[in-house]
Amino acid sequence: MMSRPVRRGWGAILLAFLLSGGIAPDAGAQRVPISIDDYHGYTGTQEYLQQIARAYRGITELIEIGESNMGRKISVLVISNMETGTTIDAHVELRNMRRENVQNVTPMKPYQGKPGQWIDGGTHGNEYTGTEVCLYIIDKLVTGYGSDSQITDLIDNCVFYICPIVNPDGVYNSVEVGIPQRQNSMMIDDDDDGAINEDGPDDLNGDGKLTSFRYPDPEGQYVIDDEDPRLMVRLGRNEETTKQRYSVIREDRDNDGDGRRGEDGERGIDVNRNFPEGWYGDDNEQRGSGYYAASAPESRAILEFFTNHTNILHAQSFHTSGGFTYRPFARWPDSRIANKDLAVYDLIMGKKYCQLLGVEYPEEWDVEAAGGAGAGAGQRAVGARRTTGQAPARPTGQVPTRPTGQFPARQQAGARQAGARGVSVGSSAYEMPRQWRHPYNDSSDRPYGYGIFIDWAYGQYGAYSMTTELWNRSVDFPGMPEFNTADARIDQERWILQYQDDNFGGRFFMPWTRYRHPDLGQGELGGWIAPYSASNNAFPGEALRHVCDVHWQFELWKATLLPRVVITDVSAEVLYETGSASAGEVTYSGDTATIRRGERMGGVKVVLVKATIENQGQLATHIAEGARLAGNRQDAVWLLGDRDRTTYLQGGVWQRLGTIDGALAIPGFPSAGGAGAGGAERAQMMANLPPGIPPEMLQQFMQSMGMSDEPAAAGNVREVEWLVAIEGNVPLKVIVTSQKGGTQVRDVPIR
Ligand SMILES: [Zn+2]
């Protein structure tokens, strides 16, 4: 059902020209054309993803993360330079207490060591605009690689996980079949009659399209529009009319004779109510949430993917409609969110979102960072010298219990003093714009929903998650005038129908034709052909392009905020060197032990290694709760050598770095403490001494290092040190590994 632009002639001519060596193919050329003149649906999306994966092998990987109940694929397109990046497991061999070189652990992909951004659509099957936005973003990313320096840099150093259709059955039914279906297809007995899927919508006249049925009805709420008799005008409550009243229903009949139409189709679980944060199973309160959290194959696939891909800091979920974005928690009030995250969400991301949409945001959001804040570029903090294995003196990434910035809180009936010090953030402190929302209803203390994906992604996984309800037809139609009369709504519908006539030759609207309904008698079939109606989804063509482009801009900007942890400097100084040493080997045969002298290994060196680690990205390496969430960890830096010939005298094989701030100043917040303070563990170190080194010399080295407790490091820079004894010429390397900030390795030059 897709209608794509057909490339005639020119494609072949251009290709021949390229093959003749006329010009070199541009790295960023569009190898797979994308159309915004129709919805891709499930089938078109799968085709597009496969074409993209074939055409851009070096920067994409198409993976199947699960399968729907009806056997359709849940696909994620990974976009990242597949030649770059590394993960900690590529450098630290896996081992456990009993067994060396543990086998059968799936190695991480190099892109799992890069900062990640998740983007999805089609969680609700009838909200397929999000799928188109995902495909548009894919097109912009892959075609921008090699031609746009910013996009190239992001694909080299970060990773995008794009899942255009979370709910393949719902999207398939909504787009290809024309039955709008929000839920997945769990084939549940919705009407408790012992039968499954026996009363869904029906294509009554067998024309392959689902439209509407209108029939004269004295109780009906509709009349035919005077200006455009194709349109049905809904009467106001108690509105009188002398015209013929009509009822308008979906093209459907009562298949199971229970007096209801379309009450038991394929639909099953609302995937976006099935996540294990604030999940609630009472169908009266939260309909369709499933028998238990993660009981839907779709939510389970996403949970498993996130659990295996711990590098995601941004998680965007595209829904429809309304033209706004909402952030966590849908289930909980803002008091559940760390103030620092609220500042990142509202004052940074919300502000940018409003700017992109060209709408106003609260003036309280225009605030600078607190004095000396933000770990600005160039500001360096010296990292504490620490030893491994020691618990931090206080939790890292500590959430400020009280904000410390300086913008006046909104006056609230005397509840707050205007001009008082202290930033007040969150939906109780300022009026949220219509386009950027906290969906929890603070005034009535009422959740927006239960078991919502973004609540889980933020609250349990630790990503800046948000949902966008794409498409507001009053503002997103290019060229639509503002209608201000009492008839504004019907004026708008007339305009849209005319727009469809002019731009799509009327093919999205079926003329009304007489039809005798088996249950309701004589009437007419016609009206908007599902899935086109402009009500819940962006209209194809320029309107859809406009929506796609705004949200591509927002996602691109979000990607530029990702943390980037890099090793900016590594040095090694040999402080002491013994004479020579030899390797030895002991073998046993019965009662006899044989000691064999091995090759000469050269001396034992005591080396002072220093490394400087910097988060050159904008955001910190975790959300405020970050490293303390189960499954999350602090950033760490490793010094690796041959483990049998390297002894750590000070600074263990790995050292904690806490959560490293980004370069971006968070309004109202000074840079938070990062690494935990640590002290020397002399006794442990002394016990680890290699043979052959005079103890008094080691003592001297340790004292020269100043091994007392030091204050926690702050800002976006960490300086770490190790004192190691190495036998022979063991090569050393430093590896910094941040769950969401990236993994990097540098060789240590030993002179
Ligand atoms: Zn939705």
C-alpha cells in the first residue's frame, strides 16, 4: 500500500556516471530514498530498516530484540561507527573464584561502550507518526555521516538505538489493516464470552478499507455539513436542529450477537502500562495493564534490551497526539525526582524544546548556574588519591536535598517568599508550559498512568526519558489559517478535507455510498479511510515532514548533550628499579617437585602512573540518582598489566571515579561532588609488596605520595595515580570505563 516516488531513468544514468569514475560517491549520499507521502506501517518499516542496514553496513546493525504475539519482529537499528569504540570486557578477562577465563559469556559490542541514545515509536499501534519520525531520524543520521561533521562525530563516538515500532501487531493492524489498535495483540477474551477475537471491526462492503457508516437516527448527534456535504458536523450538547440527525459509527457490525460492536478484537495489553515502575493491575483503574508487569512480549523485549545495554542516557518515546512532551514521573509527584534532574529536564531540555517549537516558556527558567558552578571548561579539580576496594566516604552523585541557586521561586499564595534564595524546580514551582509537561496531576494528587515506560526508564534504569505526543493539527499543518469563529473546528475540518483533495487527489477520503447495514439498516459507507484522518496522526506529506524535522532537531541536540569521558593525559615515571629477576616454574610429579629456572626478566620497576580523566560532554555520566540505582555503577579507571607480573602498591587495579560532571552548567546548581574521598590502606599495600624491594624505600614512596584522605573530587576532571611494581617490561594501559559516558583505552609510555 506504500506509494513511493519511482526513480525512472535518472537513477540508472547517475549510477552509470558514478561507475565511469566521473565523481566519487559521497559518503553521506542518500542510498535509500525515504518517502513521507504515506505511512510505512510495519511492512514498509521492516523493508526500510533492512535496506538501510544493507546500504550502510559500516555504521548500522539491525537487531531483533523480540517478537510480538503474532510473530512480528521488534527491531532495533543500531547506528554507530562499528569500527570504533571499546568495552571493558575486551580488556579485562572474565574470571571467577573457581575458574579462569570464564567461557560462554556473550562479548559486548564495541558500541556498548559508547554513550547511548534510545529513540522509539509505535508503542501504541494507532500512534504511527512516531514510527515515521524514527525513520526520518535514521535517514538524517545515515545520510549525514561523512558529510556533516557534527553527525559524523556523534556516530563515531556515540550510539543511537532506534526502535521505530515497539508494538508491531498494533501498528500492522492500525496502518495496513486499517483497524486503529492501541494495544498489542494478546488475543484476550475481552467480553468474557469464552471466544477470542470474534468481534473486531469489519470491512462490511469488502473493499479492503475501513471507513465509517452513517445512518439516519432521531437520537443521532451528527448532521451533514452545509458547506461540504462530505463532512459530518457533531452537534453540541442539547443543540436543536431542524436537519436530519445521523449517527456515525466505525465500519463494523455485531459479530457475536451480544449487542455490542467491535468489543473483542485482537487487542490485548497496553504496552505503555506494562512496565515495572508504578505498575498497577486493576483493570478498572488502569485498563489493559496486563496480568503482571512485563507480561507483554514488547515491554519484556525492551526491558531485556535496556538491561543488556546499560549505556543509554537519553530515552525518547514517540506517541501521539497533542503536540507536547512529558517527562517523568507519570505515576508520582515531582517530590520523587531529584532537584538536579528537574533542573536538567525543565530548565535545559524543556527550554530547548519550547524554543524549537517557537513557544513561550516560564521566565523562571531563565536562570544562570550558581556562582562557580557547572565545572566549566578549563576548571579542573584534583582527584583524590584512592585505593581500590574502599567504600567511598559518602555516596557519590549525592542528590542535593536543598537546591542552592538564586532565582526567585514563583509566588504561591504566600507559600514562598519572593526573592528568597533557593531554586525551586518542578511543576509546583512554576507553571509548566502546555508543550512541556509533568503529567502527574499535582492539584488532585492523581497519577497520569501506571506502569509507564518512561517512569521505568528514568526511575529504575537511570535515563533522561521522555514521551512526546506528536501532532497538533491546529499548529502543525503548514499553511493552515487560524480559525477563530465559533465554527473553528468544522472550519478546520473543511480546510483539511480540501487540503487532501488538492494534495492527495482525494484518495484518503471515501465518498459516501449507499449501504444496507445488517444490524442498523439503510445508510451510507464513506468518510476518512483509516489510517488517514489527521485527527490522531500527522497528515502525510509536508505536515508529517514538519513534525519529523522539529523532533529530529530535538533528538540531534539531545545527542550533543551526551557525556564523553576521555583520557586526556597519561604519564609514567620509573621511581625505582631493582637489578634483574628470573621467572621460575614449579612442576610436581608424585612426591617430587621440580623447580626450573626460567628466562631472565629484567628488573623490577616501581612506577608512578598518572592519568587525567575528563568528561568533555555536556551532561554528567549519570542522572542524579545514577550510580546508586541497582544495575548502575560508578565510573572507574583501570590500570592493566600482566596480572602475574604487576603488583599494585597504591591504587588498585581499578579506582572509582564516582559520577563525573559534564561541562554544562546546571542552572541553580554548583557542580556536585564526584569521586568519593578515600584514604590509604597502608597495611593492605604492605602485604602486597613484591619480593626484593627494600621496605624503607617503599615507605618513602608512599609518603611522598601523600596518602592521607583528601576531599572528594568535583567537576568534570579527575586525576588519578597508581604506584605499581612491575617485573620486566610489562606493557601497561589505562582504561576508563563509564557506563553511560564511554570507554577509552590508552597505552602507558614507560621510559
Ligand atoms: Zn500513546
